[in-house]
Amino acid sequence: MQYLFLRYGGKIVFFAQFMPVLRTLGGPFAGANLMPWRKFMFANAVSSAVWAATYGYTAYWLGDAFERLQGRTIIPLVFIAVIVLIVGGLFVRQREAQLIIEAERAIPGSVELR
């Protein structure tokens, strides 16, 4: 995890804002992995503003869209969401092995290889 915060700290804090559990744990993880506080504060402030605008606009847009559609396209939307989750999971799984190798190169002894 230390390697990920060293390399992608701002991105992790930014995208963690959009995931419920990670939103809570992003700050403590950043601190535990010695992320510079200025970089954390900038990423946290920007992500908070983007999160608020995105969720507010999306709620407004979806409310309007659901009012017009009233259930006609719910099944295709659920199908698309499931496909996105599966593809995202496969991408993460594929990328995990590469990240372990990069972390071991950057911080020797930081990863226990199985």
C-alpha cells in the first residue's frame, strides 16, 4: 500500500471520495502511508467539490430521467452496470500482479510474494 500511495496518492484520495467505505478510510490510509499533507489536502478538497457537484447533478438528472422513463429501460441499465462491474473486476485482477512487481522493485522487501 505504501508504494501505491507513493506513486498514486493524489489519485487514490480523489477516487476514494466516490466509494462509500473508502471515503472514510482514505484519510487514515494516506496518513499511515506518509502521504505529504499538502498533496492530501489538495486532492481531498478537489475531490470533495467534484463529488458534491457530481452527486447533486446526477440525482437531479436521474430523478428527471426516471420520471420520464418510468421503468422501460431499467433492465438494460442494470445489465450495463453488471457488465461494467465484471470488466472492472477483471481489470483490477489483471493489474494486481503487475503492481506487486512494481512495488517490490520500488521498495524491496515490501511485498510478501505468495
